[in-house]
Amino acid sequence: MKKAKYQLTDSTATRKLQITIVLCSIIFTIGTAIHNFVIINPPLIETMMQMAGGADPAGDASGFTFGFRIVGCLYIIGNALGIFALNSRSRILWWVILVVNITQATGPIMIPSSMWTTVNDVYGVLGILPSAITDGGAIILSLVMIISMLKFRTIWAQKPA
């Protein structure tokens, strides 16, 4: 038996959710870019590796920085995709945005604590701020999206017609 597809219409929360996602995506894209290209650099990574007791911090810092920046660029792209939420209610876009934000929220756990110590020593709180806003905001946006799915039982805060 063929399952009937339900038509969905916007709820009063649909547009608000889209705008929230777009604004967060813009902020997270900028924050990730600042963290990736301004805060993180080979000398900082070398210092971090020395603190962690790395065998060859001077030799390994350049390669680690390159790899770290590749991952950062993937998050910049992932966050920037959220800007499409202004005009799109694509199912794929919803899940990409949610996965990017859930995984970005794990940043404080995945990044070695020696990096946070080094960033704080070199830049102070201002050095931690872009990542704290991005990672902390990703936790909040992920929760908002999940709660929306639970409340409306569909994505984009839509409701059956």
C-alpha cells in the first residue's frame, strides 16, 4: 500500500526558525574563519605541542596547522550553507545544518585542552571568544532545531496542511 504524503504548511515559527538559522550561520561562519585563520597559526600550534610534550613540535606544527585548517574550512563551508535556509526548506539542507552544528558543538571536547591554554596565554579571552561563541552557539542552535523537530514532528517547524 502506498503511503500518502502529507502536505506541509508554514507555522508561525517557520520563518523565525529560518532567520535564526541564517543569523547563526553567518555568525558561526565568521567566528570559525577568525579562529581558523587569525587565532590558529604554526607558532601557536608549536607552543601547544611543546606544552603537550610533543616529540618534534617545530617539525610537526606546520602539518598539524594545515590539517586543522582543512577541517576548519569544512566547517566554514558547512556553516555558510546555513545561509541558504533563508530561501530553502530542503530536507538535505536541514540535516546538513544540524550535523554541522552538532559536530561543531563537540569542539571543546575534540580540541586538545593544551590548545585552549595556549590560545588564552597568547591572545587572552579574546582568542577564545570566536570559538566559544561558535561552539556554544552550535549547541544552542542544535537544541533549537531538535526541539523544533520534536514539537512539530517535522523539519523547518512546518505543520500538516
